Amino acid sequence: MLFSLLGLVIGGLGISLVTVGGSPFYIVMGLGLILSGVLIMRRRRAAFGVYAVVLLLTLVWSLWEVGFDKWQLIPRGALLAVLGLWLALPFVARRLNNGQVARQNNVDPISKRLKAQDGRRGIAPLWKGAHGLLAGVMGLLIVLTIGMCFYDPFPTEGSLPTTQADAVPPPAIPGTAPFPADDWVAYGGNNLGQRYSSLKDINLDNVGKLKLAWEYHTGDLRDPARDASEYTFEATPLKVNGMLYLCTPHNRIVALDPATGKERWKFDPVVEPDAMLQHQTCRGVSYHDEDAAAAGRAGAAGAGGAAAGAAVSTPAAGATADCRRRVVATTTDGRLFAVDANTGKLCQGFGEGGYVNLLKGLTNIRKSTYMQTSPPTVTRDLAIVGGSIIDNAYVNNPSGVTRAFDVRTGKLVWNFDAGNPSDTRPLPEGRTYTPNSATSWTIFAADEALGLVYVPLGNKSPDQLGIDRSIDDEAYTDTVVALDLKTGSPIWRFQTSHHDLWDRDNPSQPSLLDLTVQGAQVPSLVLPTKGGNLFVLDRRNGKPVLPVEEVKVSTETDVPGEKPSPTQPVSSLNFIPPALKERDMWGTTPIDQLMCRITFNKHRYDGNPWTPPTIAGSLVYPGNIGVFNWGSVAVDPVRQVLIGTPVRLAYLYHFVERPEYQQKPDQRMVTKDGKPVFNENFGARFAVSIQHFRSGLGLPCQAPPWGTMAGVDLKSGETAWMRRNGTVKDQKTSFLPFPFPIPLPMGIISHGGTLMTGGGVSFTAATLDNYLRAYNVSTGEELWKARLPAGGQATPMTYRGADGKQYVVLAAGGHGSIGTTPGDSVLAYTLEE
């Protein structure tokens, strides 16, 4: 009965698949299962043979579709193989044989005596005929399964260059640091955004001896009744001034002893819980040292410039005046503030009583529409902030203005508004910024030697609907723009996506380093994008260092008035995932894989990342989580190599028309389980539904890997190695009441950043399983891992403590939207003595 029912389901879905242009094989599979079931119910030995043929045909068809990829073979054959193994078991097979004997008892006595000679009590030999065929097929499948355990067709094996003789680190002048060593002075290590440390105490030979040195609990945990669902602990601490500084999701600032984790002080700006907030997070804080800044200015005057990066100094016994060393941070409710780095007390001379109101000059302020999630970029003189606008909610949003404030006084110095880019003078009283202009919510990079800050910009709302965008709107959408540090005036811009219809805002902090190109040192910028491109540009003028090509894409759409761009930029260095095909659909059984195949064929998909969202429904790959996100990449400026963690996830987009969108702009059109979702586009003609492309069991419909890790030689632009990243352990599914317990190394998505060190080791913990891992930078080989108490959706950092030891530190508190384990831990690892 089971075989026939399974055959009916698979055959019925197979017919549905064929009607939408899919593979007909599932009809064959279904018919074979039905026939096998009928024969089993009639206790006919022929069932063995029929089922063996079904298994053989499925094996041949599967190998033709996906080769020897074990993870893709699972949904096609695992369930059938388990049933075949059960059917081939002797105690099951004898029941069919007994049925055969019962029928033989109705024939003449001579035939019965002849049959009785074949086996005990007249039972036919189990391992001959049809049963022998089935047993042989099962043996073949077992051998193939064992063999495939040692084979994976995905990884690219290779090695990055170990040294670069002609790579010269940026020059240093007194009072500055070209890249971090004992300290970690800004979010990305310094303002270059490299996520690199020259420390090498921890290296390839001893990284396996890392142990937990201390663990600190912030006490800042989500209140399910009052806090946002996307409650995330994404902070990367700073180590400077003899302390470790970090922020919590409620923007509380904590100072710790770097060697012991003991709390020195804590400051709470009092951010009220807000369940409607789209992103309840704080990625980090910034630091300013007035004495070091003065030394940097003096050095710049003497040398004609200053080394890139934030200034640092040796910790003093005590501050000569309040807030000469300060921590500068933001809040999700729209404030910029500064506290004394030694005591944690508000800097009263900054803004009004220590705070600057970032809502000033903005219009269209509604509850939860404007927030700050990233640390300000602090230079010798400025604290520069962007802003985050709620996605897919309103057409009339606050401005996306980027502002620079005097880091000592909080006075506005300049403002860059993409809606009014030519006027960067401080906004006069009574004036407002351009509503709904392109915004930058991520972390900036700065080169103080060139006098530029690099701001990655995103889209204006609605993200997926470009009907009402003007030429001026399009000019700065999805660009990285270089702004003059003194005036905020745009010096150059480079667009990473034309007429963005997919939420392809630039989410990653740019990484700055000097690359050796044809024997010359070229000041370069590496910008990872959601679409999978890694644009490598000359940071002096925005011209490509590695080639960029404009490729033609489809402009067909069923959205009235929409005009997709006919071309899109593609870098020669990219991790744009290969085009999906029906055979790439995945599942745990043929049933959920079939359903994914049907869904795939029902949606428009052009085979590239630029399939326009449609009313009928489109598959967008990669989706709005992107290939790269705020975790960016790590670059080694000496070896001139890069490590990134590209993600591969598809999404389903479709528009829902608002019949009375002008008369009833606030009418909800998109709900889930009766609750509102953040895709309404209030005031627009269309709302948009955005869903993960998943099966009914909650698993991705596309085959793994969903997350990868890659090593790139930036001098040549070649990818040296690529591997699956992470396991499916800790994943939540609809078919298990607990997280998946088995660490199958299929490659899972990562949401966070990577650290590289001079010791040739890379650290990352951003995967959805709860581990911090260390890798060999040259080959991608996993060298060490530590189990975390919560999801590690943050970026690791490293420093030397007062005890002389090198520490690696990570915030582990989980991510509400992707469902990792929540927590409030800060963990430090060092070598065993």
C-alpha cells in the first residue's frame, strides 16, 4: 500500500510538473512505484524485479542530471533506496515467497514436488531471480554511497601565494598606524576596512591550541513582547586605550579589560524597545583620541599627508581633560553621542549634553522608519554617519543624507544628500533634506592621505519598483561615492547596479589596499555587492583596476510603466552564482523536490541575477540577502589576497496591485499568518511579496551549497580556492521539533564577517551553525573550531593584551531573522600556555 500511495503522489505531481514544462521522469517513477505496490500487495516475486528496474532507472537519470554530487542525489534516490533496502531484507522477501508458495499449492502434485527441491518447505531461494536483481542493485547503491562519502565535486582546490615581495605596506608617520597590530582601533581594524591584523603569535602551527580565555555576558537579551523580531548581536569590539569597547543591540556601551573580560564601565543611552523596528542591532562603536589626532595633523603638515586609518596612541595614566579620548556611537532611535573612553560618562560638550539629534532636518518621520545600525566613521576631525531607512514600507521615507559632525563638538560640518549632491554646506535652520533620497546604512571607509571617505549607497524606496524614479534619482542609486573629507563634495562615483529592482543596495564596507598592477602600486578599493560582483577600483578616481563589462539583460516586464535597464555591470572578479536549472532543485524526498521543481517552472527566471520582479511572479537569484552583505570581505594588504564568504539563496518576488493606492495608501495588501510584513510599499501602486524559495519542509529549494568560502589573489583577480562553508547543524526545520543535530558539511549561509592575520590564519563564525572556525588562508583548510553558546553573526577581531598574549574575540548573540541561537556572550580565545 505504501509503495502505491507514494507512486500516486509522485506520479500526480509528475503530471503537474510536465504541464509547466518540467521533466517527465517522475511520471515514470510514479508508475513504477504503483506497479511495485500492486505486486507487493498481491505477494508476487515480480515486485522485486519491477522495483529494481525503478531504482536502476532513477540512478541512471540522477547521474545524468547531477553526476556524483551526493547532496543532489539524496532527494532523488534516498527514500527509494531505503524502501528498496527494506524490501530486500530476508524476512520481508520471504513473505512474498510465501505468497508464491500459496499459489503453487494450487497446481499439480508433480510441480509442487519439483518446486520443493528449490528450498526449505518449498520456498524459492531468496538470492536468485527477481530478488537477486534487487539485492544486486542495492549492493551497487551501497558501494556508490560509500564511494561518494569521499568525493565532492564542488570544491576548487588551490593555493594563494604565500608572500608578495613587491607588496609594500602603507607608510607610517608618527602617531598613526597603517594597519592594526596590538590594537584594533576601528570597526574594520582601521578606517581602511581590511579586517586584517599583522599579529602572528597565532599561526598555522599552533592555532589548534586555542582555548577559551574568558566569556562576558552583556545582559542585553531580547524581550519577546517589546523588542523587534530581528534582534541581532553583530558588534565587533574595538581594542584601544587599554580597553575593549563594544555595543549591545540596545546601544549600551561596555568597556572591558582586554585580558580578563572584566567590566570596567557601562553606559546606557536608554533606547526604548520597539517591536516594529526593522533592525534592532548595533554593529560597533568608534574611537577618537585628541592627542593622537593632533600628532597626526602635525605629521600630515610635515609630510604632506597622513597615513590612512584611525589614529592611535599609547594609553596615558589619566585623561588630561574630559573626553580627550572618547567613544562615539549611534542609537537605533536616531542619536549620535560621545562618552569619555576612560570613564563612560557623557561628553557634555558634544552636541546638547552629549547627544546630537540625527532626526533634525529629516521629514516623513514615522515610528521605526529611521534608525542607525552601523558605527560612525571617525577621522582626526570628523564623525561621519549615514542612516538606515525601513525597507519596502513607505514611498515617502526620510532622507538618506550622509552627515559629518565635528568629533569634538558635534557641530554639523557638511552634509551629502544624494537628492541634492551639489550643495554640501551645512543645512540652514528651517530647511530639510531631500525626502527618500538614496541612503547608506553600512560602514564607510576613509583614506586620510587622499582626503576621501568612501560611502556605499543603496536604493530609494520602493526598492523593487522604479516607475517613479527620476534621472537624478538614478544617478546615485547603488553607487559607491568618494566624498571630500573637508567639504563632503562628491569627487567620483561608480554605479554597481543600474535601475535597481531587486534591493541591490551596496551593503559592504569597502576595503582599501594598494595593489601591484604592472609593477606599480595602485591605491585600490574593493567593493563586494549583493549581486556577487567584487568591483576593484582605483580609489583616487573610481576607474576599474580589474575589468568591468556591461552585459545585456532582458527588459521585458508585465509591470506598467516599468523600464528595466538593458545592461548591467559585471566585474571580471565575481561570485555571481551559476544559473539555476530545474535539475538544481532540492529537497529531502522526491515529493518536496517535485514541488520545488513545479514552483521553479511557474516563475519567471532569466538565468541571471537581473530577472525583473513581476506581477505574475519571478525567481530572483541571488535574492535580497545578497551574495555579500554587511560582513564584507577580509583582505591582506601584504600578500594582496582576499577571503570572502559568498552566499547562494534564491527568493520569490511578485507584485500585488493596490486597486485604490492613491485613495487608500495605507491599506495593507501583503500579510503572513494574518500579520503585516515589511513589504507594503505604502503609497505605491504595487506592494511586493518577497519569500524565501523553500520547500514545504522549510528547506531551500535549490541544491547546496548555500554558503561558500573563497580565497582570491587580488593581483591577478583569480580565485585560487573555493569550498563549502559550514554545516546544517543547528538548523530549524518544519519536520523536526528541535534543531537539526547532525553536522552535515553541505555549506550553509553566513551572515557576518571574516578576520585575516599575519599568521596566515583566517577566522570566521558567521555561519548558521554555532561555531567559530580558523582556516588556512592559503588553502582554505579548516584548522580549528570552537562551539559557541549562541549564533556568531558578527565579525571576529584580534589584539595583544597587556599580558603579551594575542586574543581573538567574537560577539555571539544570534540573529533574529535567520533564527540562530540567541544569547549575549562575548568570548575571547588565546593560546594554551
